[in-house]
Amino acid sequence: MASTPAAADSIFRRNLASFAGNRLAMGSAIVVLLFVLMAVFAPWLAPQNPYETDLFRRLQPPAWVDGGEWGFLLGCDALGRDIFSRIIYGARISIFVGVTVIVVATGIGIVAGLAAGYLRGWVDVVISRIVDILLGFPYLIFAIGLMAMMGPGLGNIILALAYKEWVIPARVVRGETLAVRELEYVEAARALGASPRHIMLREILPNILSPVVVVSTIRMANVIILEASLSFLGLGVQPPMASWGSMVSDGRAFILEAWWVSTFPGLAILLLVLAINVASQGLRDAFDPRFHE
């Protein structure tokens, strides 16, 4: 564990270099980056209008199957919409929800964890009890209940997932804060009359960011799966917006005669989540000090 902010910065750079040397993790990070670029440049990459219907192309097979066309590479769904274009646009929903929920939840978790770990007393008791209560609810059931009350929609998905997601970074930050709050550089700042806010944000937070970043990256894959699950159940983004979860759901009725409707969006979810998990594992191996003993 770092004893000074400068030492923490040096360790961070060393760990980042260790991550860059992990070929599998770097390859997975590149795959995630490609998905992000695909989402950002979706209007220029999509070969067709993802919302345009054409019943004459209803359940058209992929290009390499008899009856397919290369202009509709992965085939069409029950409304004749291009699956490839909808997958590209669906990446926007999954990545946007994943990043937004993690950013919001991590921000809340950092504030709550710092307050609980440094201030202690009744602040720690209240925050810890709230965390324990929220952790007692199964995540998906909890999100379904909130979505049932708030109604479907992109904004409500973010709120429903962030409402419980913040407890994970809060627990990590609290534990790390308890470990560093009595170290020399914190004691020195306290002796010089620094305010609790200054100590938490300037002295403690920079030294505990590494595990927080690792945990947040790992949790992003879980958030993407939860968003797809809610959309699959009809509680996520609503038509005509393209979402991988709703695309998988749309193909359930045709799984035997038109397997491509559900299969390709499902593979997109699998590939993105797997890439995030492998990259996260590489981050954990590089930044967790227990792996350097």
C-alpha cells in the first residue's frame, strides 16, 4: 500500500504497464474499444436504417444462407428490419447504460464510502445499514420492482440500476478508507489543520482509486447483462429503439425457423460482456497488490 500520493502515482504507472503486458487482457480491452467506437459511429457504420420495416423481407436469412442478401448481412427480423444495423445501434443502449450507471453509482459510492470510513460514528452506522439492507435484495428482482413502479424507459433503467449499484463501490471505498486513514500522510494533513473534506478528497481518495476503478470495470459487465434482462422482459427501452435484450426477446417465437433473429444479438451480448470480464480480470491482476506478493 502506498504511503504517499507520489508513491501511489508510481505504483499506478507500474501496474498500468503490467496490464499493458497482458496480451489477453489488452486484446479484450481492444474488443471493448471497438464496441464503443461502433456505438459512437453507428450512423455511419450501419448499412441500413435500423428502424425501417419491410414486410417483404420478413425473417430474411443471413447473407450466406439461401435467400439472403449481402446488403442485409445478418438477415432481418419479423418486421423486415436489418439485424446487423440494429445490433450496431443496440450497442449504443448497452454501453450508454453501462457507463452511465457505473459513473453515477461509483460517484455516489465514493462519497458514501469516504464519509463512512473516515467520519465513522453515526455516519458509518447509517450508511452501513443502508448498504446492508440494499444488499439483502436480489439485484434483478429489485430492479424489476422499481421498473414496475416507474415504468419502462431509458432514464428509468439508469435510475433503477444505479439505485442499488452504488453499494458495491461504497463498500470498497469504506474498507480502503479504514485502511489508510491512520497512515502517516493522513495524520500529517490532520495535524496541519486540514479539513475532513480536504483529507478525504486530496489525501485519501487518490490513494484508493485503483481498486475502485477495477471494481467499477468488473461491475459494468453485470450492469449490461441487467439492462439486457430488463429489455428482454419488456421493462427496458421501448420500440422502436434497438436494444440487444429486446432483440433476443423478439426472436423467441421464431427460434426454430429463424434462429438468427435471437442468436446474433445474444452473441453481441456474450462477446461484449466476455471482453469486459477478461479485461477486468487483467486489471485486477495488475492493480491488486495481493497478486504482486
